[in-house]
Amino acid sequence: MPGFSTRAIRAASRARPVAQRPTSVPIYQTATFSADSVDELAEAVAERDGGYAGYGYSRLGNPTVDALGDAVAELEDAEAGFALASGMAAIHAALLSVAGAGDRIVATRAVYGSTQSLLVRVLGRLGIRTDFVDVTDLGAVERALAAEPARVLYLETISNPTIVVADIGALATIAHRHGALVIVDSTFASPYLVQPLALGADLVVHSATKYLSGHSDVLAGVVVGGRDRVHAVRKLQVDTGATLAPIAAFLVLRGLPTLAIRMERHAATAASLASWLEGLYGVDRVFYPGLASHPQHAVATRQLRLPGGMLAVELTGGRGAGAAFVDALTIPERTASLGSIHTIVAHAASTTHRQLDATALAAAGISPGLLRISVGLEDTDDLRDDFAAALSVTRPAVGADGEAPRSPA
Ligand SMILES: Cc1ncc(COP(=O)(O)O)c(C=O)c1O
């Protein structure tokens, strides 16, 4: 009889075969998958039909992680999807799957801080140049793409943190006319608000850390698009190693069934807060795609199922007022993420876009006091009361309920 350790290793590694289907996706917490022969293992890790034929090693593929890629692909109406370790891993792999040394990228100037840093500092060092452009100016985008060949036009459906809405259909038409691929970060929208592939995008990326998972408890990213393009992303991840853990994939999968209901509630509360905040004494500007005052309100109305759960505000008094407001809040979390059950109010210049210096902040359209609000699932009245109380601290001239003169003298 084999010794104790040999028996223990075998006994503890034997998974029971299951004939029935589990109703939630099992967490395949394993680095390796065994085959019965060398040939069978070689066959499992062989590339086939824009993927790998089977499973051998979890960096190449893992059933729980693949289930997440497949699920988001279905929601985005894509041929294929692949999940990675974070949103930034997804953006990095998507960009490097199509661009290399000597290539040029044209990117929206209203872009997430780490993406700006990836484009400028990381890809810049590899010989990939990025020019930033105001994507709400279609003429400027056309000129940027016509000036020199570009490999990629990089967009955010709704931008972080300035809530700029990109007209994906019009921009994709321009990009394709100039031979550029379109990559869209649709994190702020989620697949519930829009499917950018149907509007002409070539690849869509999500930070699944946000709405897809929805509970602030996991980091993950997803890329969806055509089968061959997504396989190129997977191969890049195989060689660079930003592999998603199976438990993380499970947590994102657990968020997907409630995505629609969460997005409906996020949007309803955001719309109510945005219209209440607009014009309130102490509030200079409110950026929310559902407001008629939003510069891309028409695009948002045409393109998005709902205006979403993200808004931005500029308070009278700039950075000092913004910081005092955030510090006075009692319900929202003081942190830097978004798309969660928790309402999160972030001061962009010091958190989400801390990588940008004053010039880069101005170029990205971010004022020093801009606050980004990710509206959570708390009760709307409670949030409104909390915001009103914080505003009264920020602007002592305002009545205690925050409902002071709507047109200040
Ligand atoms: C629009 C957007 N894209 C990408 C990311 C990066 O995602 P992650 O933190 O999952 O890497 C973020 C993170 O805040 C984001 O807001």
C-alpha cells in the first residue's frame, strides 16, 4: 500500500464526477488540469477555433474564468469574451494585442487616470505614441486621424470623471474610414446601458470591479469582441500573466444576474440627485447625461438605455469646498472606486486622477474641485439629506436643509 502522504495527496485531489449541472458556476480553484496521456495534454493546450481545445494550466484557461468571459460576451452580443485580473489588465492587453512599436493611438482626452498613465508612460516607453483629442468634437477627431495613420481610436462610453458621453457610432465610422480600430472602455455604462460593438466598436473593455460585480469586493476586467481579436487578448495575457483568480470570476458572475435591477436603481437615484443638485446654491455645475443641460444629452438619450449612475459636480469654492463637502458626508464612502452598492464620492484631482499634473488635469477637462459621485443603492432620501447637510457645512450661507435660493444673488 502506498505511504500516508502519497495516499493523502491522491485522496485530497480526487474530484467527484458530477452528472447534474450545478445551478451556479463552480469555482475551479486549481492551477492545473491532468490528462490521461502526454498526447491528451498536448491536445488540451492546443490552439483551436480561436481558443484552446481544453484545459491544462489555469493561466491559459480556467472554466470559471471562461464562464465569466462567455457571460459578458453574451450580454455585449459579442462573439467572444475573456476575463483578466483587473480593468487595467484588460485595457493593457486589449491595446497591446493590436498596437506595437511605431504605432500611434488617438485617445479621448477625457480618460481614466491610470489609462492616461498607461498610454503616456508605459506604452510611450515602448514606442507607441498617443495623441489626446476632444471626442465630442467630431471634426477634431477626423483631423487627428487624418493627420497621421493611427492604429487605435480609444474611447470611454461615459468618461471618468467628467461624464463626457462619446458618440460611439459616429466616432467608429470616422475611425474605420481612416483605418483605425475602435476600443471602448464601457465601464461606466455596463452592458445594460449600451452595447458598443453594435455601434461599430472592435473591442470593448470593462473594469468588472465596478458595475459588473457591483459590491466593491473584487478586482477584475473583461474584454469582448470578435473571436480572433479576443483570442489575441488571451494570448497576450498568457504571456504577460494578468490572470484572473477563479474566486474573483465567481464573484463577478454572482453580480451579473442583478446588473439590470441595480442599474435601474442607480440611475433612478442619480437622476433624482442630479436634478435636485442642479441650480442649488453652492453648486456651480452638475454633469449628468440625463440632464437637459448636459452637453451630450442628445447623444446620451439616443445611445444609452438609461443615463447611468455616475455624476460629477463642481461646488462653489473649488477644491476647498469639495474637500469640506466630502469630509462632511456620513453615508458615502470616502474611497476611489465606483459602480458599487455603496455611494462613493471621490475628489478626482487627488484620487482617481492623481497621476495627472495641473496641466494634464486641465487638458482632460478636470477642474481642481471636481467631485465624482457614484450613486449607490442606499435610499434616495437619505442620500439627499446627507448631501444637503454637507452642503450646509460647505456653504454656511445656505439653509440647514441645503434648499437655499436656487438663483443666488
Ligand atoms: C473607466 C475605468 N476604466 C478602467 C478602470 C480600471 O479598473 P481596475 O481598477 O479594475 O483595474 C477604472 C477604475 O477606476 C475606471 O474607472
